Amino acid sequence: MILIANGCSHTSGAEIEKTWQGECYHRAWPQKLGDILGYKPINLSVSGASADRVSRTTIQYIGKLKQRSSFDPSKIFVAIAWPGLFRTELRETKPMEDGFWDEGWMPLVAGNEEVYKRMSSPSAYAYYRAWIMRNEITQESIRFYSNVLLLQNILISNKIKYVFWNSAESYPLNIIDYSNEIYKKRFPFLLDRGRSFTELLHSAGFKHSKYAKWGHYGEDGQEWFADFLYKYITKENLL
């Protein structure tokens, strides 16, 4: 049995052990949830990830599993903590291009302009600037829904069980043509800001990691969320 998890820094376990740490998979909630379930955790998340990356990399991983003769969807469970809205990604156009590349893709996060200006190629920075200048919540909301629905329907069509959650308080608009298509039992608090990963931990009294510069929680909060998610999965009979 395997647990495929994906998301952003809150799923990758950023800054649990040190400042600016991007990933700490062995202390993040997917590892904790896998231990509770007795499943092998596969954590696909990276810091700065967008909904674009989450849908892309999860679909790719499942596609690789389907190429194996041993593929059995009943032995897979997917858990996604969807990143906030104002993020996207950019494909590398040449080898060794300046930037922060993750297998040929660079995560782009609104608000990090100085980093991209200093460290990225001129064309990557120009792309970031153009995206920021036209950044608008309706468009970003529709892009978010499109990624969620794409992955939701891929999982359903392959008979793979799953649970979706929000990682932070950056939520889409309630565009009912899209939100009505979300299977609410498996994405229960799509538009409830108080039920995101970060808001749940804050309400439960957890403090940010002592190493955190960017609002990340420590191992105690990660463990609490894994137990919280397990209780929801069990209560709703999602496995």
C-alpha cells in the first residue's frame, strides 16, 4: 500500500530542521500519516509549488505506476494539500539556464521578485514580471479549479481513492460553475479559510518552527495534522 502526497512547503516539511530548508520529508505530515496507515509514503511536494505543479507531477507519477504490470489502484491513496492561488511554474528552455529548476521546471511565487531578478535568466524574470502585472484573482481561481478538477477526475477514472485539503488561507473565489463540480466529501473545506493546514495549526495553538522565516510549522504541528487528517479519512470512510 502506498500513500502519494503532494503540495507545497507545508507538505514537504520546510524549515523543520533549519532556516531556508526546502524539504524535510521524514518529519513532514505525509510520513506521519503513512506511519499511522501502515502505507509507504511517496512525497512529491517541493517548496514554492503551485497547483499547476501538483496536478502535473501527481498525474505523471500515477502514469508511471500504470505502466507496471503490478499496478493496483486499490493499493494507492492520494493526499493533496493544495497550495495557494498566486503561484505558477515555468519550463526551462535551455540546459543550465539560471534559476531554481526542479527537473526542468521553476516554481514562481508572487512576492519573490527580488529573488527572481537576481538569480533567474532575463527571459524567466521577464515572464515572472508579465505574470505579476496581469495577476488577477478570477483568472487564478479558475486555474486553481481547473487543476483540482483535472486531478480529481483522473483519480476517479482510475478508481484511486484520495483526500484533498487546502494548505494555506489563499482561497479561490466561489465560482459555482467550477466549485459545484468538486466532490465535497473528498475536498470538504474547499472554501472554508479556517480549515486550511496553516489555520488549523494556528487555532490549535501551534507555533512556527524555531527555524522558520516563512511561516512554517515544526514537527509537532506536522504530526498533529497527520492525526487530524487520519481521523477525517476514517470518519468519512475514504479508504
